[in-house]
Amino acid sequence: MTTSNTSDIFRILTVAPSLIQIEVLDAERFKQDTTDFTIGSYLKISDDSNTSIIALVESFKIRETTTGGETPVTSPTFILDAQPIGFLDESGKFKRGGQQIAIPPNQVSIADETILKTIYESVESDKKFIFSSLAQNNSIDIAVDGDKFFSKHLAVVGSTGSGKSGTVARILQEGIKPSQDQSDRAVLNNTHILLFDLHGEYKTAFPKSKKLDVGNLVLPYWLMNSEELEEMFIESNENNSHNQISQFRYAVIQNKRKHNTGIENVSYDSPLYFSLGEVHNFITNLNNEVVGKLDGENARPKLADGTLVDDRCDYYFDGVKSFVVSSTAAATKASNGPFNGEFDRFVMRLESKINDDRLSFLLKPKKSATTEYQTSDFPEILKQFIGYTDSEKDNITLIDLSGIPFEVLSIVVSLISRLIFDFCFYYKTIKSNTDEVPFLLVLEEAHNYIPHSDGAKYRSVKKSIERIAKEGRKYGLSLMIVSQRPSEISETIFSQCNNFVAMRLTNPTDQQYVKRLMPDSVSAITDTLPVLERQEALIIGDSIPIPTIVRIKDLSDKPDSNDILFRTEWKKDWVSIAFDELIKKIKKE
């Protein structure tokens, strides 16, 4: 944008806290003296004491003015509506918020490149994180406060074709690059990113990343908590679902105790090994159970060989048993057990899922051809998501969900997210007074597994992610919510986001939803959401001086940013300590 001294062609008409109306008196001269002046451009408005506010042009209208006597001349003038967004203090530094100016203000000028650079250079130099430039002037880099951008939750939204995936890749690639000092010393930065890649589209963007998919993902079923197990195996709309839950819970707890004899206080939620096959046997035997009614049998379960069962756990886990035939004859009197025939559909559902090869990664994971993963393998299982082991040193872990059956997608996301939260919680407990190890969970196409609806199918994942949204920042765990349909995402989760990168949104419902949740109310910019070009985005939140329309930069080899929180140096021994604490927690609880 080029300008000359344009203050004499402006006249201020109205001054209000959220609106300043300015008349352009000479449209032709204004057109000659300015270039690239559009809705979203900035004005500098000053008074006699040299106090200045910066205002954003949000709309304009044309008014025809007639001058002259016998030969009147009609000429157009413009009325600009501008919204105050901040002010320049006495030292010329930009600050957000309101600032009173003397009435009437008498100087109006278009904010030139020098003022714009002053605004965007207000981010502290050691916290600058740059991945874009000003859409109106590509020579001006837009710096966000990296600590605020990553240490608080953020959302990246945009319709299909807006460049959303490329923007996510650009942000993350910039985030994982080491600083110059770290490059010189060949050390890793402190970035820890887990990206849930729903369509497997980020492999080329991060060729050196650790990649987990249905073929190598180790996620045994016994790590699931109560909500995840019940979502997996229980149909909540069945009339006897309460009985299914109670007996399934009992069988799981007892089987965990059987296989973890050295651990006290075993609960339904304890991440301890149990045999799903043995639990299936237990439920099947309950469904077939017949109890003896002869004198002295006391309605105990009675096997076909006449054995009376005092403790079901001693028999029912070992295999499917044969029971005596139900009879009313005095010599063979026996009747069906309390759950006989009630779990027919439940047993069939368990068998169906166990035998579904698509779910083998979850329900039949093998450490070797003949060995299952046990409780003692928990550290190894968790380390695959951290990205730093003795043999692997990666800043980012891609979890390719494209091969995961959709019916268990939400369970997989819930389980992994919950494990990472637990790790961060115990790490923070141990290292409360030392450098942080920040984690970022990137939820690509989040509307597919954390929807706005309250269906039982998504209860577990919403609970896990909502907990991270509410409490994760205290433990160094942040979320990046990525979606093309933001209006379909849980509002509890979305409302916790402090920063937004909003790209083109064509759906009116999505536009209104995002506008309502954004922390700033600047209609001049938010109204541009449906007309943004590809790779253009509105950045808004507490990490950037003012809401700004930017153009996302192309990927480059060198970082444009400084040593923000993610770029502190990695200390692997801290993770080992946190693993130890998690194992202690398992044994105690």
C-alpha cells in the first residue's frame, strides 16, 4: 500500500467506543493517493495531543454530494466504518485495548508499512513464531507469540479446498525445526506432537516422523477404561444393558485379579492385563447356567458331571462348560440360572468382535506368535506415542487412522489421548519446578470423533478430550482442533480454544458458530470468512497483536522463529522418570 498525506481528505463524522465513521471528501484524490486499500485495511486516527488509535475498516458506503448553484455538480463521497482495535502508546508501541482520544480527533491517515510493522513487531522478540505474512503486503511477516500459540489450545478450521491441511503442516513443520544453536549442536528441540491423521495425508509432509498405523500400532484392549470397554461391547439401547454392564464389569475385574496377583486395589479402570477370551467364556457360562434345586444344592450352578460351583471364577474363565438339563422331576430338579438366555445377543456380539480380523490390532495384539502383551509391557506401549526412545528420536508421531474401522475410531482416539494426559500429569507432578516438556495433540477432522451430539458412541472420547481441553494446559498438554465442519464439534472443547486459524468457510452455520466462539468480536474481518482465497487465513486470539488476515508461507528449510517453548532442549531422562511413576501408580491403584 502506498500513501501520501491524506489527512485533509478525511472528515470524522462519528466517534463511539466500537465504531468510528469517517467521510472521504475527495474520492478521486483518495483513489490516486492510495493503492490496495480494502475492507480490512487499517487507519491511524490521532488528536492534537498526538494520541493515536488504530482502527480496522469494516465497511463503507457511497453517498452522492451535490455542489454548485445554477450548474450543480454531483460527486460521490465515501463513508468508512472503522472499528478501534488498539492504540500507539507514547513510545510508539502498539497495544491492544481501548484508549481515549480527545474529541474531536482531527487527523486521519492510512496506516503505512512502518505502522503495520510496529503493530506486528509488538510480540517479544524471543517468542516470535512466524508461519505467515500479511495478506495485503507479503513483505510484512506476521509473528505470533509462540508460547501462547502452542501452550494454549488452538483451532484450525476451513472448508475443503481452503488449504487447511497445508496450513497445519506448515505450522507443525515450523514448530519441530530446531533453532540454529540446536542445529549446530545436533540436538533435538522440545517438540512433542501426536497427529491423528484420519486420511493418511501427512506422510509426505513429515517423511522422517514416526508412523503408526493399523499394521504396527500396539493398543491392547486391556488398556481401555470402563467407558471405552462398554462403548466397545455393550449396546446401551438393549433392555438388559444394565445386567450386561454389571456382569461384564465383574468378570473383567475378577480376571484382572487372576492375572495380576501382585497388585492390590484392582479396579475396572486399572490398565492391567485381562483375557478377553476368558471374559467371553465367563459371560457364555452365565448365559447357559443351570442351578441345582435338590436338597443341599442351595441353587448353586451345577455342571453336567454333577459338580456344584461355589465360586464361578474358579470354573467359568477356563472354558465353556456343560450344565445339567433343567428339570422339574424330583430326582433331577434343576432350573435355569438368573441370567440364562438373557445374554444371547451379548455373547454373539462378543464373538463377532473377537473374530473380526479388522479389530485384531485392538482385540488380539500379539507380542510374538504365541505371546500376548502383558501389564509389564505398559512402558513399551506408551513409549510408541512419545516419539523418543533409545533407538528412535522423532519430534512428531503420525497416527494413521485411515485403516482403523470407523466403529472403533473414537475409542482409539480416546484411549491414546487419555494415556498421553496421564503421562503429562505424572511428568508435571515430578518436574513441577523445572523446564516443561510440552505436548501437542493434533485432532485432524475432529468432527468425526468428537461431535456436538451426545450419542453413547462418542461418550468416552468426548470425556477424554474435554478433560484435556479443561485441564491439559496445567500439565503442558495442548490441543490443535482441525475441522472442516466446526459447528459439528463439541462446543465444550471448541470454547476452550484461545487462538483460531480460520480459513475459508462456505457453510453459513459454520461461519456463525466460529464467529460466536472467537475471543475477539471484529466483524470487519470475520465477515470475510466465506471469500478468503486458498492459503489465506484469519488468525485471531491472544497470541497475535490484532486479528489479521494472513497468507500462509510455503515450506522452507530454515525456521523463521526463535527459541520458543517448543524449542527448548530435550531431556530424555525426565521421560524415563515419568514412566517409572506411572508404573508405580498402576501397582498402587
